[in-house]
Amino acid sequence: MAPTIAVIGATGKQVPGICWGGRRPGKRVQPCRNGGGLARSIRLYANINSDDKAWRDPNGPTEFDLGKAIVNAAIAAGVQDFVYSGGPPCTEMTDGKVSMKAMDMKYRVEQYARQTGQFRTIVIVNPAWYFENFLVQEVAPVFGGFPYCPDSEGFLTFRVPHWGGDNKVPFLNITEDYGDIVHGIFLEPTRWNGRVIHGASDLIGFHELIATFEEVTGKPSRFEPILPNWEAFDTHGIPELEDVKLMFGFTQNTGGRYFSEEPSEINTATELKKIVAHALGRPEEKRQLQTAKSFFSSNFQ
């Protein structure tokens, strides 16, 4: 019988892909509201919502506190294989120039889990920028209006700072690809043990991204970089956008590196996607990661 995988952290975007993406016909997804599910599992996927308002209370618990509690509970339950939705050591990688709390907290949880020495395997998946964020119409004006609100000249304008390095930005189709990446790891956890997996579907520059949207939809679109650097990005007082601003500060200071000290790549995610697709008997056209073009074609035509 296939081992049970427990999933912690249903924050809306990640978990549906995890629960349904690699599910074999006839296999059940069962929600649990207590520790019973974890006690019956030897494999665990965990994600913590960094945008939870609870973390803004200076006197309250931190994201690390919750992550540590999850790790301890998993150890007590006998979990052997742990896959965690993590983040890079932002402060460390920028020599203290940029401190992105969400990333640093996730990295602390990762390090704590590794230091326990209690898991057979630990694999970290660092998710890229979600393509699905372009489906949230309310935030489009913050980024210049793209892809919903034309500017005064009739263009759908995407306005953000440059990424940094070669300006190739990692994007992830959280709906179609993320679950397969994680399930590919669980099919061979010892093979991927100790790795930080780049959770990305496509690497594409902002100019090319917007040109692709225009090609697919026929709508006049353009990218206008915010200059001179990331500090010029206006968050309009929205707390969640502070991390977006700091993300650009992070990548501009790391030469475009987002996941780790290594340059961003999609070869590993491509292989994991194919492993799962083969295991599930999917047709060839369903074995590829989703590109910007396929995402825009599916959602904006």
C-alpha cells in the first residue's frame, strides 16, 4: 500500500495542487482537523502562510515558532520524509543589505528541521513567483494596470523594478505544476534528499513576458521598469507588498538568484514533472511544465 502523505498549511494556492495534482485514480484526499492524520503518515508536506496577520504582533508567536512546532510534532508522530515549502536566507545572501522576514523565517525552520537529524529525508521546495498572481484583478493597478487596466495611452503596462542579473525571472504555475514537483519528490525521496528544489515552471524576462501576453491576446502591452532601483517601488501602504518590494531588493543584490546561492534553473522541475506524468500515464502533451504562453492562453483568451 502506498504511504500516506500528510499535508499541513492549506493557504489557498499551494495545497490544492499538492492534494490533487499527483493523485492516482481511486486514491482519496481526506481532510483532518487534528493530529490524527499526521499520526498515520510517514511523509509530510508543510507550508506556512507568511502573510498571516498573526506574525505582525510583536508580542505574539513567529512563523518560526509554528514551523518548529510542526517539525517537533512530525518527529513525535514518526514522520520519515519531510518536504517543506521554504525560502532562501535573504539576509545572509545579501550580506545584510536586505532582510525579508518571510524568507528568513522559512530558512530558519529548514535549518531547525535539518539539525534535528530525526528525518530520513528532508527536501526543500522554494516556490517561484506565481503566474496565478496575474489573475488577481484588485492588485493590477499597483503594478501599472497589467493585465486588466489600460493606461492613458491605451497600453496594459506592467511596471516593476528590474529583477537583477540576466533579468530572467522564475515563474511558477502553482495550479498545474507545483503539485507534480512535490509528488515527484515523494516518489523518490531518498534521491532528492538534502536538495533545495527550484519550484519554477518558466524562466522569462519581463519584456518577453509582456510581449508573450500581447502575442496571445492581441492587446497592446508593455513593460516599464521602475528606476533607478528596487527602492523606488511604491507599496501604497499595503503590508503584503512590502515583501514584494524586498523581493526585488533581494534579487537585485544577488544578481538575480532567488532560490539559493545557485542560479535559477527549471531542469530539475522539468524532470520531476515528467516522473509524475509517466507514473500516472499522462499523454505526452501533459508532461511539460507550463510556460508563460500556455498560462496566458489558458486564462486570457
